[in-house]
Amino acid sequence: MPKIKTNRSAAKRFTKTGTGKYKFRKSHASHILTKKTTKRKRALRLDQMIDKSDMREIRRLLPNG
């Protein structure tokens, strides 16, 4: 039987936490920051958790953790 392959693009975007949830970084935080408000930039710094409705798809993309 062939090995189950991890989706490499998903592996670069999502990391598994100790409790089994997946966290990710928000987009739009890398450049053109002068026009964005301080409040918006501060919110973009925080990691986000994957919603429960998307967990099935993420687990399929990342079968090996």
C-alpha cells in the first residue's frame, strides 16, 4: 500500500495544537500597512483557530498531524 501524503501547502499554513485543534495566521499583514488602522494590524497579529465546520477537511489534508 502507498503511504498517505500530507498536503504540503496546508502543512505550511496550519499547525496542530496540543489539544488537537488547528491554528493559522490571518492574511493581509505583510505589506501596505500604512493605510491599515492600528486596531486592524493588532488584530492581524493574533493566531486564529480553525472553525469546527472546517475540521474534517483540514484533517483530510493533514493526515499525519
